[in-house]
Amino acid sequence: MSEDSAASAPGRSGDRPERPVGVKRPRSRWALLVEGGLLQGGVQGSPVLRLFMRWVRRPLLPVMRLWRRNIQLKVVVTTLLMSLGVVLLLGFVVIGQVRNGLLDAKVKASQSQATGGFAVAKQKADEAATGTGDTTVSPDGRQSQNLTPWMSDLVESLSSGGQGAFDVVTLPAGDNSGGGRGPRASGQVDPTSSVPDDLRTRINGTMTAAQSYARIVYTDSDKDSQPALVIGKQVNDPNGDPYELYYLFPLTQEEKSLSLVKGTLATAGLFVVVLLGAIAWLVVRQVVTPVRMAAGIAERLSAGRLQERMKVTGEDDIARLGEAFNKMAQNLQLKIQQLEDLSRMQRRFVSDVSHELRTPLTTVRMAADVIHEAREDFDPVTARSAELLADQLDRFESLLADLLEISRFDAGAAALEAEPIDLREVVRRVVSGAVPLAERKGTHIRVLGDLQPVVAEADARRVERVLRNLVVNAVEHGEGKDVVVKLASAGGAVAIAVRDYGVGLKPGEATRVFSRFWRADPARARTTGGTGLGLSIALEDARLHGGWLQAWGEPGGGSQFRLTLPRTADEPLRGSPIPLEPKDSRRNRGLSDAGLPGGDAKRATVPMQPGGGQGAALAPMAQRMAGMTPTADPTALPGNGARVVPRPGGSVRRQESTAGTGPAGDGSVGGADESNTPGEAFRGR
């Protein structure tokens, strides 16, 4: 039953001594920001961030709501995203293959062209070295040919065969730029900027050709640079000195071809994605439409329109689903009609029998009274029989009255005559009526919380009947110990709790104690002639008021029954001012002895209003809960089918349309009443 543990107690070190107490791990600012509520719609202590997150979340809320509720949108969006991913992956692969193919073809053609050009340059150098051209004598006496016109003619002759397909550049090897070996280029190419330095480094000092990708820079500022493949080699001039010869092959055509392929793939991919999205929308629509139709019809069926049916067309799986759905609805309608007829017959039978039995019962009662008054003239056995006859006739009359009341609840004909009453007067009448029984049992009945008025709109007759059942049961099962009746009011609720210290309730019996004809101990005698319907009728009376009737108990520790009613007849309950589990229970006493938060901290579960019966005792709790937003207990009665009709004179008449439904929970506001465990909440029928 306990919801607390040593690990959750404040100020305790826990069960692991190796973990230091009070040492906090350092956390990043982002972690603190997230913990402060960034992902939950706000950041504590930062109004600017809270406003920003609220501004960001506001337009996303309708989209998220539509995403959660529309399966067709989910399927279509998922299909579009997956299709887009597949198209992007396929596009990357195709573009990569096309690019590699174009570059490989270009490299092969360029290498062939450059190899031929290097051979032509070597041949021209050899011819110029053996010819009788323009020569000069060096200071050391060696003859050398004039290279200036020869290099210009070489560049012009090599580039003339390209027809714009390539350009030729010559650069001096190293720093040797004299003797006419200065930079030369065709097609207005900037020779120094167009040839990469790393390529020049690779071919320096070797006679092997090398290649690299670069951009061709032109001396004409109106002409844009373009990507190119540069192939270079170091060759000798007619004088035998090395120089660098480069072929520059523009990649403009390949770039245009690749751009065309990219555009084609992008257009085709977009078309495919849109087409797949449309196909997915159409396919999902064919499946979702019948499902939506079935959901709508199911909602109407649950609302009581049992004649609704699905429209079935075709012979596919959806059609078979519709036929099965219609058969199910038809069978449900038939079964419900049969159950309604049977229930109607049973209620009518109980009502008719109860009414019909009153006539012979009246006659038997008159005869029994005559016999009972003359019992002193009989022998002892006959006199005792006359007394037993009178007692059993009283019990029979009570049983008939209870059966009639139950039949009214079952038929939905129970009426509530609600008017403002002081529950203290009702409690005093009940206690006064139970005093003779309490004296025979040796029990003393104490009333607490009756110093201030406890006013609520209620039916005094029904509330008195409920309290009489609770007090009499407490005296019967209290084993001669005190019975405490406690009243309290807080917020929009009033409560009356009846506490005894007798045999109590076993685990699970708190959910069965309100069942009709159920007894905790079948062998236990009913000294007051109970019928077994008292708590069932009390529960229906509480539901008719829109209130709760709940039970708590522990074996050998007694039990407590709590009746919670709204102050006004049309006000829903949000909690109860009295905790269901009393402070003197074994669990709360154990927690108090251990120094843990126990029963002393569990007072009213609804903020007190000025003038309440226990305002001084509940003021600290009211102050602590002032900033809390009250929420209804999830196990409380969400509705009991009651209809409130105002009547002249300020009274309220509540007509029960159906039998009370829904479980009655503890009703703690915001979960503040920790004394109630899930097993203690009553789940009515």
C-alpha cells in the first residue's frame, strides 16, 4: 500500500554508499536549457526564450495535430521522403558514373594529343639543331641558335592543329629564362597563372609527362576562366637546354554535358517523386476511406445509433471487412436488444413482485402484531416464535423497500430533491438513531469537525440513508471500539468519513464491499437484520448527487468509508477534503515513526475556503497549493448520467437517466493526497 520508499525520502543518502552525497555532476548549458523546458515549450527563468519557443511552437501545433490524426498524410509524406531519398541516391550514382566516363574519355584523348605534340616538339628541336639557321657565338666559343623566333614558331605550329580544342604553353625550366626561353602561350592564355606550381615541380628534372586539373586564366579580362586538364613535359630546345611544354585541354564541353545530365536527372527525379506521391495518395485513399467510414459508423454505434451500417461495394478484402462489420453491428444490436428486453423484464419483475408482496405482507404484519402483543399468554417456545416472526417481518419489509429502491435506480427513475442543508444536523440524527445499538455493542460514537457549518445542496433523506448505513455497519463491525464520524469542507466539496477500528477489510475487499448481497464474512450473523443492499443503495445515492462513496480498510486495523459531495448540485468534484486513508493507519504510523513524510502531512486535498470547518488546520496546505492548478482524479467518477433541473424555490431536482457508471476514485487534487493507493479506489459497477 505504501507509495513512499527510503530512496525517495529527502535528506537520505540512498542504498549506495559509494556515491557521494551532495556532489553534483557538472552539466552543460545546453543540458540546463533543455531541462528548463526548451523541449517542453518554455525555459524557466528566461521570458525571452519562453516567448520565442511559444512563437515557434504555435504554428507547428496544427501541423502536428494533423500529422497524428491523418494516416493518409503520414503514408504520402513517408512515400515522398523515401522516394526523394532513392532519387537523390540514384542521381548521385548516375552523375558520378557519367562524370567519370566523360573525364576518362577526355583524359585518353588528351594524353594521345599531348604525346604527339611532345614528339613533334622534339623533332623540331632536332631539325633546328642540325640546320643552318640563325646562330650566335657564346663567350666560351660555342655556337648557339637564336631561340626567340624558334619558340614562337613552335607554340604557333603546335596550337594550330587544335582549332580551339587545346592551347600550348611553354615555360623556362627552373629560373633559366634567358636566351629566348621566356613564357609563351597561345589563345591569350596567361602561362604563369594557368599552369599549377605542383605540376611544374613534378616534371622538373625529369623527362616524364605529368598531368593535373586546373583552371585556364586568360589575359583578356572579358574572357572567363574555365576548367581544364593540363599535361606537361620537360623537353630540350635546339641548343640542348630543357624547357617546359604544356598542353591545356578545356573541359567546357564535358561540363556542359554533365550539367545537361544533372538537369535531366533533377527534372525526371522530381517528376518521379510527384508521381509516386500521387500514386501513394490514390492507393492509400482507397484503403483509408473505408476505414474512416468504419470509424465514423463505429462512433455512431457507440453513441447508440445501432442501425448504422457500412456501404459495401465489390468483393475485395475491404468489402469483406465491411460485410463482417455490418454482421457484427447487426449481432450487437440484436444482443443489446435482447439484453435490454431481459433487463426490462427483470426490473419489471422485481418491481411487480415488490409491489405485489406488499398486500399479503400487510395482512401478515397485522396478524403478526396481534400474535406478538399476546405473546405473554403463550408458552415460552410459542412466545419466542412470535418474537422471531416479528423480527423477520421487519427484515422482510426492509428488504422489499430496498428492492423497490434498487429497481428505481435500475430503471433510471430515481429523483433527487436537492436543497441547501447543514450536514451536521443529518449526522446528529443518524448518530442519535445509532446510539441504542452502540450501547448494546459497547461502542462510543465520536463526531469531529462539527464546530462550523457544513452546508451543501443535497437530498437530506438520501444522505441520511447513506450515513445510517455507514454508521450502523461501523458499529456492527467495530468490535466494541470507538467509531469516529468526521466532517470537513474545502473548496467546492464536502465530505463525511466514518472510521471504525474493528475487523477491517482484506486486500481487494474495498472494491467489492458495495456489491449487492456481498458480505465480507458469510458466516457472520446480521444482528440488525441487514438486507445486503444497504451499501449498494448508498453508492447509487452518492452517484445521484454527483459524489463519491469510497472505502478503505486494513485487516485488523479497521476501515474508513468516505462520502464526498459537491457543494452545489451542478458542480463537478475535483477532490475530497478528507484523505481516504486515515492518519492513524499502520502505514502512516510506520512512516511517522521512521521520520518520513506520513499521515501528518496528508491533510485536506482541496484548498480550504474561508469559514471552513477546519480552516486553521488546513491553512498550510492551502498556502502550498495556492499556485497549483487543480485537476480531477483520474479514478474519480467522470459522470454518472445525472441531469440537473432547476426548480422554483432554489432547490435542485436531479433525475438519473441511467444507472451510475464509472469508478469512484480518491479524488485528490493534483495528486496531493498521497495516502490513497490505486488498490484503495473503489471501482463501482
